[in-house]
Amino acid sequence: MSSIDAGISGLPAEKPTTAPEGTYLTEQPGVLSWLTTHDHKRIAILYAVAITAFFFTGGLAAALIRLELVTPAGDLMTAESYNKAFTFHGVVMVWFFLIPSIPTTLGNFLLPLMIGARDVAFPRLNLMSWYLYITGGIFTIVCLLAGGVDTGWTFYTPFSTMFSNSHVILTVVGVFIVGFSSILTGLNFIVTIHTMRTRGMTWFRLPLFVWSMYGVSLVMMLATPVLAMTLALIALERLLGLGIFDPALGGDPLLFQHFFWFYSHPAVYIMILPAMGVVSELITASVRRRIFGYDFMVYSIMGIAVIGFLVWGHHMFVSGQSMYASIVFSILSFIVAVPSAVKVFNWTATLYKGDISFGAPMLYALGFVGLFMLGGLTGLFLAATALDVNLTDTYFVVAHFHYIMVGGAVMAYLGGIHFWWPKVTGRMYSEGWARFAAIIMFFGFNLTFFPQYLLGYEGMPRRYHEYPPQFQVLNVLSSAGSTILALSYLLPLGYLGWSLRYGPRASANPWRAQGLEWTVPSPPPVHNFDETPVVTDGPYAYEAP
Amino acid sequence: MMSLPQASSVASRVDTLFYAMLGLSAIVVIGVFTVIVWFATKYRHGSKADRTRADSKSPGLEMTWTLLPFGLFIVIFAWSIALFADMSRAPENATSVYVVAKQWMWTVQHEGGQRELNTLHVPLHQPTRLVMTSQDVIHSFYVPAFRVKQDVLPGRFTQLWFEPTQTGTFDLFCAEFCGTDHSRMIGSVVVMVPADYSHWLNEHVGPGLSERGADLFRHLGCSGCHDPHSGIHAPLLEGLYGRTVPLQDGTWVRVDDRYIHDSILLPAKEVAAGYEPIMPTYSGRIGEEDVLALIAYLKVIGGASHEQH
């Protein structure tokens, strides 16, 4: 067990043995007190429980998809069921897991602690966001029980409005509602960061995780209303036959795609910006150095958030959009990749002259850097119009966005969960199991999704229930990888669950990490800080070893 | 690993760009990976490496790795756009073939009246331009061996062109999700040497597209109003194609495929100035294949003169 006691730094940390008193977990017991809590830390836990449930529900749909694709013939499910399975997978993973994942769990828990605040600016609104999230989730689950929806998570018109015979309205209402949860969370975080920073916590002393929450909140607030509006228009066309998107009614189907991607491309940055913030925290704590190029890291977060709004048309190079529009969207898509490249180089440079330990959080962070790099570079292929013509709507695109959203965002999310686990729960987890899970996750992920790049280049279109036999070998490889990946996602459920009850008690700062959240006990008291902290230095002020 | 044929004039150019980017990406990935492994080994906890004077910023270095990728991206962008422009514009001498997509099949009409289902015959080394529309939802015409793809939309004509460079039969896929049997909306493109192709055309000849349009023009009752001898006040269609005409709302519109298409299916949308909006809609009464035949007919009676305008 030496690895647990050693901490990330490799130096032994003090080891408390008695149960702490007056923590946010123990004060006010009872289910009702949890469901009516205004405490940002408890709300984070509420989100974490719900999000974990959605993740495994969406994962089950993914497992069915991969199982079906082992053979070219459609032998496991009917075409209709397959279409419903990938739609359910997409809707649940995008809106009920990826978008809320880091902001509502780690963000809710850490944001006030990191800036030295008592809570978020609007605690009641925070609880309301969770209820909106749950209500939206219930709609989606009801839709599944009622028979599902078969439009794909993209709801392309006029298929979704005039042709699909499935539960489009129910799903759209679910997503519409969960959108307001995003908007309110974004609003809450922006006001919190502007008004509740403690003395000395200037903008350029904010940890990068806080900056990433700021960037993501802006995107959530400005992009999500467009999604809400678009979904409302779908419902109007479907219910009342208003001609908005269907050309038979005088509408324009490309209008829908513009609206949809105006939200959904920034939504990708909603998923990846928080991941970048988390990874910056994990790497600095494991390397025991200041982040390399803090200013550039801040500018690149904000650059991605802003330019991310101007690239939506790169989803539409073959849609019939004007060639000149495609040229403009292409160059902007290359430009938005620059800040991402800068971040990768800066993380790498942070390792230079560091004092590096390889605990589970660092393994997750390094896994993130590798997979994000592969996902980002293949994004450039898709930004290049002439290549995108061939690659779009094939498995190349499927592989690309899974490298970013699953390889990137989920790795970072799990890395963050491990890193702050002692703070949140007051317990340590099994370091050996955690490292094992991180490593097989990296390999399982690559085995699942790398073959999909090749499938895409060979021309296999996405959303195919059946496929020509020449694509089978790569599909079998991908499905084999997905079993390893599934195992690596189930493992943390086991050893983290075990640690909740049997894990050794964690000290206030088991990793000897910098940051205000590590100055309070683990788990923190309800009121966070006994005395308002005063900040005198920038983040990651690790002393020279 | 199977390898996809390069069966069109743009295929090898697309692949060259792809492999150039792949090479560049490999250099970046291997470079960053090497540096990470090197630092991770040298500066691992407990190692005796020199850790003095560790700067946490270097504006020069950071500007370098901001501007260097930016410059590279501009080069790739320019390369890609040059190719994309060629892929987007069909050559003047391309032969037009008309494609209508519907759940879940491809119907093809050639100028000479040949009609096909889920198959497209084309000649080797001659550019073919597809004029495509959809009867229902959005589909996408995708031939991986040609490296071309174009969405096919209802209520709009989109175009795609290619020049085959290999004979053979190549996969045609629908690439845009279009409902239950999306994955069965597949077909093939058959590339033949010109002699065989002419032979095939002669074997499958039917009434020409514009002749079929002329028949439809009479049978559907269009001529009842649009004939010069008709007592009803409706626009004359002779010599109309390609001209720019005024609309009731004061704007002007060019009489092209799209305008004729919409005037047949959505006649109230853009009413010509000086006429009552009395034309009934043919939406739901005729399919997109027939609309294409009518357009071909109106081109014949309206063509030739428009070059002078």
C-alpha cells in the first residue's frame, strides 16, 4: 500500500484515522436534506450520481451498436432498433453526460473552493439547474420506454419534422429542458467568478480550471439559447406543419443545419475546455511546477471559446452550402486549432525540469494529451475542404469526435475524479487499480477507435446498420477494443465504490498540491473556509525541489 | 488491408494531400511523444537531473509554436482550397445525368431517355455532371473510389461531377442518414470504355428526357393554360429559359432549373408580375423525375434564344 501513502509527490503524507466531524457530507443527514440542499458541494454530488447513471445507460447503447457491427448483416437488431440505439447513445452521451459532466460535478464542487468563496453566487438557482437536468433526463428516458427516436442526435430536417415516425417531440422537449440547466449553470459560474473571488485572487492568479469554467460558461450561455430556439421550431413544424425547414412547405432544410451547428459546434468546446482546465491542474500537481506559459494558456482558452462560434459551417462542406462560405469556414477552422496546439506544447514544456510522479491522475492526464492530439490533428483533415468531401459522414468523423469527446473529455473527467476524490469523499482509493484502469482505458480506447479512422478512409459511411463485407475486419477489431474499454469504465465504479466505505482516510492535502481547495479539510466543512483566505501569489506556486 | 481504388481524376490528388497531412501529423505526434517520454524519464521523481533555472514562460518559444502551426495551416488550407475549387466546378463539356434520391433508392435518368435504378453507367475519361434532387429527406451521393460526395436535398438541385479514370464497378453509398433502410440505400457506378458505353446507351434508349417532358406537358394539362392559343392569362414558356423576369413583389428572378421546379411544386412562392396566382400546385401529384423531364422540355422550347439576352 505504499503507493497510496506516498501520494503523487512520492513523499509520505500525514494519515488521519478518525472520521472528520462537521463536514458537508455528515451535517444534516437524510435524503430530503440532500434533495433540498443549497450547498454547491452536495449539488455536485447529486449531479455526479445522475451523470454516472446516464453514462452507463448511454454506454449500454454503445455496446449494442458495437455488438451489431461485428458482422456485416443486421442480425442482432432490426434496422429500426439500430437507428434508435445510436440516436439514444448520441442524445444521452452529448446532452446528459458530456456537456454537464465536468462543469456540474467538478465545476460545482471546486469553483467556489478554488476562488475562496463560500458557495456559488446563486445557490438556489444551482439546485434548480439540477432539477431541470433531472426533468429533461426523465423525458428522454420516457421517450426510450415509449419506443425511442430514430433521427440521430442531430435531428436533421425534414426527416425529423415530417418523416420520422418515432418520438421526436418527447426527446426534443427533454433536450430543450436540459438546455436551460446549462444556461443557468453558465450564468451562475460567470457571476460567481466575477463577484466572489477572495482578496488577492486577481484574474491572472486564477487556476486554469477556473478560467476554463469561465470560458465554458460563456459558450453555454450564448450558444444554448440557439439550440432551444431550433428545437422549438422543429416542434412547431412537426406539430403544426409550419413551413420552416421542410421545402415541401416552403422551408429550407439547410437553415436547420446552420442553426443546429451554431450551437453544436461550440458544444464540442463545452466538452473539451473543462477537460483542458482539469488536465492543467493534474499535470502541474504531478510535475510540481508552474504551468508553462500561463498567459498563453488563458488566452488560448478564451480564443477557443470565441473563435469556436465562427466555425460551424465546417459541418456543411457537402451540404449544398456556397463554396465561398465553405472556404471561409475552412480557414476559421484551421485558426481555431492554433490555440489547441499551443496548449499541447505548453503542457509538454511544463514537464521540463519538473519532479514528475506518475500517479493515476497523471496517467489520465497524459492519456488525455495523447488522445486529444490525435483527435485534434484529424480535425485538421476535416477542416481541409478537399479531404472533408471524402471523409465527412464516414467513420473517420466518428473516430475523430470520439478521440476528442471520449478520449479527451472522458479521460480528463476521470482523471479529475481521481485527483479530487480524496477532497470530495475524504477517502483514498487503490492507486494500483486506478493506474491499471487508466492504462487499459488508453489501449482499449485506441483499439476501439483507431480502426474507425481506417474504415472512414476506406469509405464506410456512418450510421450503417448493415455494411459491405470488405469492412468487417476493422469492425471486429473495433468491437474487440470496445470490450476492453467497457471494462476500464466499469473498474473505477468498483474500486472507487469500495474506497467510499473501506478506503483509508485522506488528509487535507494528500498530494501536497497547491490551490485553495487543498487548504481546507477533506471532506470540506459546509461553510468551506473557517477564515476567508487571502491570495498572494499566482497558481501552481510549487517550490523548487 | 484492402485498398481503395483511385478511380477518378481527383482521387490521386485528394490522396496526395491526405498523405502529406498524415506525414506532417506523424512528425508532430512522434515529436511530442518523444519529448514527453524524454522529459518524463529524465525528470521523474527521484532522478538526479539538473532542475535549476526552470523558466515557466518564454515568450519567444511560445510565439514560435503559435506562429509555426499557423503558417503550416495556411499552406495546407491553400493547397486544399485549390483542389476543392476544382472539385466544385464541373468542366464545360461534362454530360449531365439526372439523379433523384428517395427513401431508399437512387433513380437515374440520362438525356437520351435511359433510366436506371441504383446503378449509374458512365463513360471512362469523360466528365459526368450529376444534377440531383430528393423526393423526400436529405440523402448524400457518395462514391468512395472517386473521393466525391454531395448531399442531395429536397426542393433544391445540387451538382456533383467526376471524371472516371478506371473501368469497373464501384460502390455508391448514401452517406446522410435518411431513415430506416439508410444502410441499404447503396448501389453501384459502372464505368465503361466509350465504345461499350455507347453500346449500352443504344440498348437502353427510351423516349428522350425532353420528349417525355413534352408528353407530360400535355397530359398534365400544363398546355391548357401555357399554350399561346389558351384563353387563360398564363405566362408563355417559349424562349423563357435563362431569362430574368420580374415578380409580383418587385424583385427579379432568373428562370433556371430551380425556379421552374419551384413554380411547378410551389407556384404561390414566386408569382410572375402581371399574372394572377391561379396555378394549382403539382406537389404530391408528380414526382421529381417528372419535374426534371418538364424542365428538360422547357429548356428545349426556351433555349437557344437566351444566349442573346
